[in-house]
Amino acid sequence: MRRSNSSSAIVAALASAGLLAAMLQTVAIPLIPSFPTLLGTSPADASWVVTITLLTGAIVTPVSGRLGDLFGKRRALLLTLAAAIAGSLISAVTSSLWLMVIGRGLQGFAIGVVPLAIGIFRDQLPDHRTGGAIALFTGTVGLGGALGIPLAGLIAQHFNWHVLFWGAAGLGLLSMLMTALVVPQSPRHHGKFDSVGTIGLTAGLVGLLLPVVKGGEWGWGSTRTLGVAAAAVVVLLLWGWRQLRTASPLVDLRLSAQRPVLMTNIATLAIGFSVYTMLFTFPQILQSPTASGYGFGLSLVEAGLAVAPNGAVALLMTPLAARMIARFGPRSAVMIGSLVIGVGYAYIMLLTGSVVHFVVASSIIGAGAGISVAAASKLITDVVPMTATASANGVNNLMRSIGTTAASAVLAVVLAHSTIQVGVTALPSEGGFRTAFGIAAVVAAIGALFSVLVPRIGRRQDSTIEQPPTMVTAATAPQLQP
């Protein structure tokens, strides 16, 4: 069959892959209360079914970006989709906790398509279309994240919950086929893959997350909790030391430490945390029984539909986000988007008495996410050399994934320590949810603050982006203004 390399076909194929990746991150959220029973385990251990996908995504994003730069982005994209399909098939045939964790971990590989897609846009699309394509792609990712919740609720309510993962495998195969047919191979760059750095990053991130997830069970001041956290910090420091001394590092820390990239990445971490808070908390509130004093007793499907406008609005904001980026620059767009997210949480902290308020709040947060995520990706793309596009966006998405993973772990702890008894069931209290909203609002404001610290970026000259980082000089570098 003849392959089409038209810009529209490439954008459509990559958008489908992004849609799948986002859906896999949120598809298990409606089942969080049911997983202990379905898998015959404790609530703390069952939380790994959601957390492992986010953790794997955090690790895979810089890895997939680096593999794409070294061996071709199309090959790396097909590899990440194949891993996600394998994980979906494992999850579809098991009710064992640890096999489910393995399957969900492999599904997390799908998020690696995000930096690869952005790199392909830069490689294959004309400059005037890149910003719009990135905005559309990130909007589609936002839609996928929101659609995963009602879709999961609909399937779980009317079919066996394993059907969720059979469906994910089918969507993965379709996306893989579209990618193989229409996405051309990107240029390969010289270098070696840093396998030791990958192992170090994995060990460090797992070590940081374990004390957060298991701290309540181990004891927050216990030797085990503090020891694992300290070991993780040591591993990450050693990892960073080695990255600075490796000729072909997994993460170019010198590039990442440059002010435009560093400030954008910190803002992205905050955005990831604040957006995921809505996806984590809103469905739980909407599904809680009215006897709780704050819940609405909605079904899985109804709760999912109530938060679905979040992703729809993010996608609908695509044209506005592209215009804002073109008119005011990506730095200002990141700041505006972060502030809009904060407004959404301020709104729901004041008005919680109706399902309509949750629909409105999720829409406001979706609007902010649609603007800020697209702008952050464009900002990273503008300030790094062509040879580092995918890997730099991989690091940026690593920061977003760390934000979502941290949100999952932190919010689980916050809600577990603020509970009420409704009949024989312990539920998070209304105060616990308000605390979660307040945390998310503050984190969104921090994201806006760090976006202000990004230097203004002048127009990049074509000759600059072809040079590796070590060849950028004062005469050829993008013009940065304080």
C-alpha cells in the first residue's frame, strides 16, 4: 500500500497515538475503588495499578525521545506502541495484582509518543504549521485523558472490566498501523544510547515514589521510609554526575539547565500536577453517596461524562492556543494557561453544591491545560537545537509525568488521612478534597511564576537549529531577553 506523507495525514496519525496514550493514563481511574476487590488486595497495593502507568511514562519519555533522536523517531514510536499493546493484552487476561501491575506498566510506554510526535512535527512540517500541529496534538492528548474516564465507566458498568484492556489493545493496533503507513522516518543522529543512565533514572524515580505511596503503611518517620528516600536522592545525584560526564547522555543536563529550558520544565511539572488533580478527585466526589454530605451518587458513566468537557475544551482551545502562541509568544501563553487552571480550582473551592459546578470547573481547567501544555511544548521546541528536539521534549514530558505521578501519590496520601465513615465504608472527607483543590491551585500559581522567569525568545535563525548545543555561539543562539 502506498504511504502518504502529507502533513494532514501525519498530524492525524500522531494525534491518534496521542489520544491512545492519554486514555491509557486515565482509563483505570474509575475503577480505583473497585480494584482491591477485583484483584484481591489492599487499597495501598491496588493504587499501583494507576501509579505504575504514570511512573513508567515518566521514565519512558526521555528514553523514547533519545531513542528517536538516535535511531529514528518512527521506529521508536512503533516500539512504544508495541509495548503498550503488549501491556494491554496482559491486563486483559489477568486478575492477578502483580500481572496487572506489569501490564499497566507496559501501557505507560505509550506516553513516549508525545516527545516523538513533537519531534516528528519539527522534522516533517513547515515552520508555519508546527505551532498549530503541536497545539492540535496536545489538545487531542487532553481529550484522550478526559475521554478515558467516561469510556471506562461505560464499559465497566455494562461489561466485564477486562473489556477495557481488550479495547485498548485494538486501538493500539489501529494507531500502530496508521503510524506505519503515513509517518515517514526522521533523520538519525550520531551517538550511543545511555543504558546505565536509564537504569539510574529508573531506580531514582522508583525510590522517590515508594516512600510517598507506602509511607502510611511503613510509618512516615520509619527507618525504611527515610532510608529509601535518602537512597533515591543519592542515586539521582550520582545519575546526574554521570550524565554530565557521559559523551552521549540520556538527558543533556547542560541543555536542561539553561534558563529557558529549566524554567519551562519546572512550570510543566506544576501544570502536570494541577491538571491531574482534577482527574483524580472529581470522579471520586461525583460518585460518592449523598450520605457523605458532599457526594452526588452518580454512576461511573455519569461521573465520567461530567469531567469529559475538560478534554473537549482543551481540544477546542487548539486554535486559540495557536493564535496566542503566535501573537504573544509561548512564554506568555504558558503563564496565562497556568493562571486559568488556578481559577478553575478557586471556582470549585467556592461552589461545590451542584454537578454543574464540577462541569464548569473541569472546563476551565481544561482550557488552561490546552493553552499551557501546547505553549510549553512549543517553547521547548523553539529553544533547543534540531538534533535534540525529541530528547528535550522527552525531558519536558518527563517533568509533566513526574507532576502527574506526584499528584497521584500525594493526593492518595492526603485523602487517606482525611476520611469519614459512611455506613461500613471509609470515604475521603470533604475537607480532604478541599485540601487537594487548594494544593492544586497553589501548584498552578507556582507554574505561572516559573513561566514568568523564562526569558523572552526572539526569532530563531534557520542556521542555528541545525547546530548541536556545543556549536551554538553568542552570534547564532536564539535571542533571549530578560
